[in-house]
Amino acid sequence: MGRSTDHLRALAIASQAIGFVLIIALETWLGDAARPWQGTTLVVMLVAAVWIALVRLYRRNRQRKRVFERTREDAEDETTD
């Protein structure tokens, strides 16, 4: 079982929620002048999502590599006994 709190997942959810609230707030505050800022906000949201996905992938692959190394070392230890 994994950790009880997945910090990257929480960060992803929070960043998307903040982004959507900001997009709506910009429309309310600036009207039609908000379009470029809304586009910028969307781009920042997408960059954050891709960054978080890459970090998760890196951590998952690093964990798999550790498990593989341990399994290989255990197998080598059993054959030398």
C-alpha cells in the first residue's frame, strides 16, 4: 500500500483548482480584457500538469529500479549460499 498522502496528487488538484478559479475571477474582474490573462493562466496550468506528471513518472521509475536491484541482489545472495 502507498503513502496515505500523495503530495504530488494534492499539488496537481490544488493547482488546477486555483487555475480555474483564477480564470473565472479574471473574467469577472476584467471582462473581455481578461482573454490574454486567461490564456496565460491556462498555459501555466498545463505546464504545471506536465511537470507533475513527469515528476511522478520519474519517482515511479526510480522506485521500480530500486525494487529490481533488490530482487536481483537477493537472487544473487541465494545462489551464492
